[in-house]
Amino acid sequence: MAEPATDFALRGDYITLDALLKATGLAGSGGMAKQMIAAGQVQVNGQAELRRGAKLRAGALVQVGSTRVRVTAGSGT
């Protein structure tokens, strides 16, 4: 069963998938994020996402294993 989603507040209009994985600690490095994405281990809104530069906007739900991260609008936008 998946854990409750953790919120991640945007600082701009969007964040790329690889940057989100690094910022949340789901990937220890950019190389690790790239490998996870290429291996199909990352889902965005319930679908496997293979583009590391995919732009995530507020409302996106990213899942790696049982860990889920919900992208939310930042307070400065």
C-alpha cells in the first residue's frame, strides 16, 4: 500500500522530473534520477514517465515505489 503523499511546493511555474527526484531525496544524484526514470521506476499521475526533463506543474503526483510526492503551488507564485 502506498504511503500518504508528501507535498513539494514549487518555486516557479514547474520543476523537471529529475530535479524533483533530487530535491525530495528520492534520488541521491542526477545520474541516479536518470537511471530510475529510464528503468521505468517513476510514475507521474499513474503513468510511467520516461522523460527526465518532463515538466511537472502544481497538481502532479509522482510515485517511486510506495513513496508519493504531490507537487503544489509555491507561496511565491
